Amino acid sequence: DLEKALLDGARTAGFATDLWTCPRVAGWIRQAYGVCYHPDHVGRLLRSIGWSAQRLRRRVANRGAREGRRWIRAR
């Protein structure tokens, strides 16, 4: 059930965004199963079932310097 919920996304579980965090997973486990885990331990549990922490990276498209300056001024 946990892996299915993770794959379905955090929005499906009722959160505002689709980002799963250890505190969110801990809350979901508490709500679904009545079992309380510390968020740090959730990370260990997730690693034990083959999941890994992922961090979002912001990328700026490779633009020419002139176009990049124009984009910065517009923002």
C-alpha cells in the first residue's frame, strides 16, 4: 500500500503538491495504519524498500547571453 501511494503521488493522498517528504510519508503512514514513525526513520524505511531521496534541480535553459539578459530584465 505504501509503495502504491508513493507512486500515485502526494496529491492523490491529499497534499497540495506532488512532492513526497519524509514528514508527509510519516503522516500518511500514521493516518493509514495508526503507526507513528519519526520522519528520519521513514527515510531509512524507504531506502530499505529501494527508494532513494531525490532533490529537485532548477535548470535554466541554455540560452545565448543576449537572450539571457533579456529574460532577466523581463523577470
